Amino acid sequence: MKLIDHTKVVGHMNQRLVKNQVYKVIFFIATMFGLLILGILLYRILTQGAHYLNLDFLQNLPSRRPERAGIKTALIGTIWLVGVTAPLSLLLGVGTALYLEEYAKKNRFTDFIQVNISNLAGVPSIVFGLLGLTLFVRALGLGTSVLAAGLTMSLLILPVIIVASQEAIRSVPKNLREASFGMGATKWQTIVRVVLPAAIPGILTGGILALSRAIGETAPLVVLGLPLFIAFLPKTVFDTFTVLPMQIYNWTSRPQEEFHALAAAGIIVLLIMLIIMNSIAVLIRNKYQKRY
Amino acid sequence: MVSEKGSFSIQKLIEEKKKNKSAHTIIEKLVPFILLFTAVLSVLTTLGIVFTLIFETFTFFSKVSFIEFITEKKWYPFSETKGTYGILPLVSGTLRVTLIAIIVAVPIGLASAVFLSEYASERTRRIIKPILEVLAGIPTIVYGFFALTFVTPILRQFIPTLEIFNALSPGIVIGIMITPMIASLSEDAMTSVPNSMREGALALGSTKFEVSMKVVLPAAISGIVSSIVLAISRAIGETMIVAVAGGSTPTWGWDVTSSIQTMTAYIVQVSTGDAGYGTTIYYSIYAVGMTLFVFTLLMNLLAQYISKRFREEY
């Protein structure tokens, strides 16, 4: 008696091979679905918004008349927000990463900080808005200022920057550190002159990607109470302001078609900013990747 | 003379070095504390979030009964006389949108993950993966605009009873948004399954599809499930897509064709409205935020538990 009935196996063979081919095609289509949506999304926004996109649109103040409306205040506001968020979040993020990677002992407290950071990364952005509203806007009396928004955004992207910096610091080979110690350098000298220069491309890449998330965020700023319509520019970090996503939200939530076209034009500007930042991040990553 | 001068300068050098060393030792001792302080700040942020939510939520419950909050099926905070605060309609809005998103994202995300990890060549993978990541990096307000001005009009041609604001359109678009997340994390889990297992199955005469479904998928299941749970958490916390395209009518039930309101969209509605500081409505956003926070935290902890507890070691 044979253990395997050969005719049965051969009989099934064709069916199994066909199934294999069919599913290959299905999996491929599913993968292409994402790319297709991305294409449609970009095409729609370009065709809707291109009409309004010109120099006047960048230079005009917002207006109730669509043909005269522009994004000057929102664009400048976004730049202010980055100006406050970038140094704050990078300083805190890199500091935390250095502590965890270079100084912290392997104990429960360190584990707790690490778990805390990964949980913080999963908190919805709108909840950070509630924290900012209570702590910065109300308790510290900063109002809807650039500083209040910048602080909130820094806390929001902090976990991302910490994790990226940790990975960058961890990937610096140990023998570089040992060579530095061998030359008589102290720990801090080693960190500043050896570890950080080697880790900076990774830190910058992660930092820029995190900042590009901050630029596109709307929800926490809505909760802080940032104005949807503002006709002047901030002069200091204590002035109120608005940002591009808020302006886009304002135009999107109006029923008229013209404002939707304006929103599309604003989205194009926002996406161009994001593309530039992401390209810089990719360039840095490719240029300095795997030097060791 | 020369040697004397030489020894003198060396001594001076050594003394200088010693002086510098004391300055160095101060820095060396100070730096860990400064860095520890920045690290503790992230813990303080979490505590800040938790205490803010708890504190303001308590104020809310001094005005509204907790039982009403969790059992009442009506959410009418803007009522002229006395508002009714039952969270269930907002939760049901959030769950409806999340469910639709998951129905869209899980099959597409998993199929993409299998394709990228099992079928695609290294070159194809290197091209497609970054593009999927672009999809994940698009600001949510852009997706909201897309849902309202593109997806909803198309859906209304097929479903004439669909209202302008509904649960279906933002649900689908959130599904599109979280698909790359499921695809990318699941693909990582599948790629880390050792090749020897695939080769073993192939040597026994399995087809590639059988290897993917009966060997790789079960071996990577902890990573796949935790990626789905994380995606659910993202969908629950998603704000701008539902605020733009979901409407502002809190309803209890399973209807996805009419206007709804999610927990996040309610917070946005109050924030952009003119409810004054200190009113019950003002405190209600913290109670809703607290509910949202608990939901997402449970999901995130569940994802961590699954990926740790059910991880297969090879």
C-alpha cells in the first residue's frame, strides 16, 4: 500500500497552481490600490487648486471674498510654529535619548521611562491639545500664542524624536567610543565630540520627519483655540496666530465651492512644504547612511 | 637651562590640566542630571495629561452624574434648558467609523504586506514601500478634504440616501489612511520569519500561496494582530477627517448613511464654538477626552501585550 496516492496529488496540482497565480494577482492589485488612491488624491487637489495658486495667493491676507483671499498669515504662522517647535523638541528629545542610551542604568526606572515614551507616542493628538489648553493656554496664561502652540507641538512630537535619536545614537559603533576613552577623553567629551557628530544625520532625519508631522497637525491647535481667521502677523512668540492646516480647515468647512478650491490651493502649498522637508530628510539619510 | 625650562613648562601643563580637570569633573557630574531632567519631562507629560484629564473630568462629574454619562443614549449639550450628557452616541459614532476603517484597511493592508514580503522583488519593494509611507505622512486635514469633496460625492451616486455628512465616507478614508500602517508593520513581522521555514515548506511541495498562508502568516501572527490593534487605536483617535466629513449629529445606533458625531469631532465642535470657560460644556470635552484616552490606551497596551506574549522565537 502506498502512503501517497500519486494520482490524487497530480489531480490537485493544477488547482493549487491556479490558486497561487490568482492570489498573486489579488495581492498585487491590493498593493497598487494604495498607489492609485495617492494618485487620485494628488490629481484631484492639483486640478481643484491650481487655478487659485499664484503669487497673490501667497501674499494676500485672508478675506471673505474668495478671489482676494490668501494664505500669508497662515504661511508665516506655520514658519513661526516650526521656529519654536524645532529647537525645543530637538533639545529635549536628544537630551532624553542621550540619557537613556549613554547614562541610564538598566533598571526598572529606565524601563518605565521607555514604556512611557512608547505609550505617549500612541496618545491621540487631540488629547495633547487638551493638555496644552489647560497647562499652557489657561494655567500659564499664554493664550493662543505661538509659544503655547509650540510647546504643545513639542510635547506631541517628542516621543518620535526620542525614538529616532535613540536609534541613531545606538548605531554609533562601540569601538569609536572606546578609542575616544583610550585617548583620555571624558564621557561628556566623548559624547559631544564623537557620538553626537556620528549620530547627527540620523537625529536630523528623524527630527525633520517629526517636524513635518507637526506642520500638518490640526487637531491639537483647534483645541487650543487658535483663531480660524486672522488678518495680522505675529510679532513675538506671545502673539496669537494661525497656521496653514487651520486655514485649510476653515475653508473646507465652508459650503461654497470657491472656498473648497482655495482649500485645495492651500493644501498644495502645505504638501510642497512637506515634500521639501521629506526630501531633505531622505537626502541626509542617503548621504550619511552606513559610514561604518 | 633648557631642561629646567622644559620641566617647568611640563609641570605647568600638568597643573593646568589638573585645574581643567576640576572644571571637567563638574561638567561630568552635572550633565547626567540635566539629561535625566529632560528624560523625566516625558514622564511629566504623561502625568500632566492624566492629571489634567482626571481633574477637569471630576469637575464635570460634579455637575453631571456619572451614571447618566455612561448609560444615557442622548447627547444634547447645547440644549437651552439643561443639557443631556450621555456618551454612548459619541462612542457609537466613533465605533461605526472605526469599524468601517478596519473593514477597508485589514484586507488591503494584509494583502499588500503578503505581496511585499513574499512575492515582490527587492527592487519592487524598495520602490513601493516609500510610496506607501508617503500615504501615511499626508496630513489628516488633507484626507478630510478628500473625503468631503471626492469620496462623499462618488458614494452618493451609488447610495442616493447618503447624506452629505455621514459615517461611511470618513470611515473609508480613515481606512485608506491606516492601510500603510498595517501593511508596513505586518510586512516587518513577515519579513522576520526565517527563510528556512519557507524553504522547508517549499521543499515539501507547497506553492508560494500555501507557504504564505500556512507558514509565514501563522508564524508572524503576533506582529500582524498587534499592527491591527495599533491601527484601531489610530482610527479611534483620528480627528480632522471625521470633523470635516462626519457631521455633528450625535446618534445612537448602526446607521452609517446619516450624519454622526465622534468623540473627537465633538471636542473640535466645542473648541471652535463659543462655549465659555467654566461652563458644563467646557468641562465636557475633558470627560470625552478622558474616555478617548482610556480607549486608545487600552488598545496600545493590548497591542504591546500581544506582540510580547504571543511572539514566536526562532
